[in-house]
Amino acid sequence: MVEETVSIDEMPAGREMEGLVAEKVMGWERCIPTSVVDRPVSGVEHGVGTPPEPCKENCRYVGIPGPKPRAVFPYYSTDIGAAWEVVEKMKDNQNKSDSYGFSWNVELYYMGNEHESGKEWSCILHGPAGSREGLGSTAPLAICRAALKAVL
């Protein structure tokens, strides 16, 4: 996984980052469906392998097994509408990772040419353990980086 080999500040926008945001920030649960288009997962129908656990009722994060997993969570790191859901989640303190029961105050800045390329946007979250800043070439990327730093 990316979090093991790349720091949050170096993590690129994309589905791997969005999966982390979905799970760690937004509270989605990871699950694997037992079938794809009403067919059993490969190998299970022949008695090989273990059937995956069924999804829980509130599960909204679905990974399809295979070389290119498919996920249904929003494009948090590239779509400003989806990224704003992250801001609202942090601001409204619905994040279960925040054991202090504290709302995060959010600051979002466009800094333009004041910073090096790829760090034009800054998102700062002020919370119980201090402030966490995420920088990025886009506002959604900066928001995701700051949110991941706040919960990991």
C-alpha cells in the first residue's frame, strides 16, 4: 500500500489515496462482494480459496478482487465536491478517529506562486493535537493530505 512506502506529502492524487480517505477519514468499511455479476469469485466455485466475508449493511467501500480493483467511493483527491465532503466531515466532528470529541477548524488557501510547484494549495486543520497541514497542486489534494495527517 502507498502509506507504507510514500509519505502522505508525497502521495499522489488517485484511487489509492481516495481509498484511504474513504476508510480512515469518512468511516467507510472495506468489504469484498461474494459475486461479480451473479458469478462466484474466481476459485471459490471450485472449492479453492476462501469465500470473502459478506458486506455489512452500512458498507459502502467495495473492492472487486483482481489486478485492477474497482471501488465505489468518491474521487476525494480530484473532485472538489467530493473533497468538500471531507471538509464537512472533519468540521462537524463525525470522524470516529477523533477520540477527543473535538471539531476540526479548517483553513483553505490558494498560495499561487508563493510556494514551489505542486504546493500551490494549503489546507490546515486545527484540532486537539495541534494543526495538520496538507499541501498540493489542487485544493482536493491538499484537503485529503491534511485529513489523512489528522487521523493517521
